[in-house]
Amino acid sequence: MKTVKAAKGERRAHRKAKVRRRDAWTVRPIGGAMDPGLLRSIRTASQDLDPTAPWPTHAAKLVPMIKRVWQPFPPEFVPLAINVPPGIPVGFGLDIGPAMHVLDTEYPGRWGVDHATLLAASLANLERLVRSEPPVIQRFNDELAGDVVSIGGQGWGSALLLLPDVLQQILGDEPRVLLAPVRNHLIALSMDATIESCSSIWAALADGGNDELDVPLYFWEDGQVLKYLGASDGEIVH
């Protein structure tokens, strides 16, 4: 029986083949051509950003960013990334309005702060975002997946994996399977969801875009986010 990991691997191989046939460093927004006005605003915001400014200048703009499969950076750029329990690959970005300025590995030394400080500041900022721009929550029943809760945020829905207190308010105490296919969305399924239903939802949200996340399944149980361990005969094991 095909696992989620195998299915994702096949889609990634297909996507890489398409990427090799194009200029990988051209701006290619998800969903089609970019509005010229938006592109101009991104350029202006980027030009106004001073990456050499001290930590206090940028602290309030820092947000966590779950690692993507496709990293749109030149080879010499090394994005900063840390592993947050229970195994969530997290990078960081500065919210400059119309876009995110991704941090590279030189920023902590330049600012004189450690990874724990960056993580704490980014999570505090994310909590403020949740209060000022509440996530869009949709509950519905899917033929394959059963009971589904979709949690959407403006570029940070998936990062709610890092805020169990917020998830508690949304999901309550009922155990769930958690999918984070793309940065904007976190999907919660019932615990009897199958590998096939998880793969189907993942593909529906992530296929054809550059925003697919490089993460496994997770679980919501006892107020905690837990890591996926595998599957047996199509049933999810945790």
C-alpha cells in the first residue's frame, strides 16, 4: 500500500522535472501571473528593509515559517532553520508587508541572539497575528476523509502547529490527524482517516504549487502536537 511519503515523493519528482525546464530563479507566484502593482510594492518594501539594523528594530516583524519542499533561493543562500519538537522544521521571515524576507544563517550572529530567542519572539508575534487576523475555520464532511477542520491563515496557518494553546481553542480535546500541506493551511482529520484520504487532501492543496511543505503527518492528542510514526495496512500509526 502506498504511503503518504511515497505519494509525495512521486509528485516531487514530477515537479522537479518541470522546474528543470524553466528558470528556477524567476519570480513565479503561486496561482498564476503576478500583478505588476504587487511586484512593485514587493520591490519597494525590499529596498526599504535594512538587514543590518539591530535586533530590536526587527524583533516585532519576525514570524515562524515551516520549511518548504521547494526552496527558491540561489545556491549560496543558506536559510536559517531549526528543529522544533516534535520534529517540525522551522525557518524565520521578516514580515515586510507584501512579502516575507527570509532569514539566512548569518542573522543570529549579526543580531547577537540565539535560536531560542528567535523562536520565542516569532511565536509571540504569531500569537498577536492570530488575535488581530483570526484564522478562517471551516468544518465539513468529506466522502473519503470524514470530519474535516480546515484552518487557514495569511501565510501562517501551518505554523499553528507551534501554538498548541491556539489549537486547543479550535480543536478541543478530540484527537486528530494533522496535515500541513502548504503554509497557509492546517487540516485536522478524524483519527480514523486513512493514508489514502490524507494523500488525497494533501495532493488537492499542494499539487501544482511551489508552497508545498516538507513535513510529515502530525497528531493532535492531549493538548499536544505529536509526530507521525508510520502506517500499517493503510491505517495511520501513532
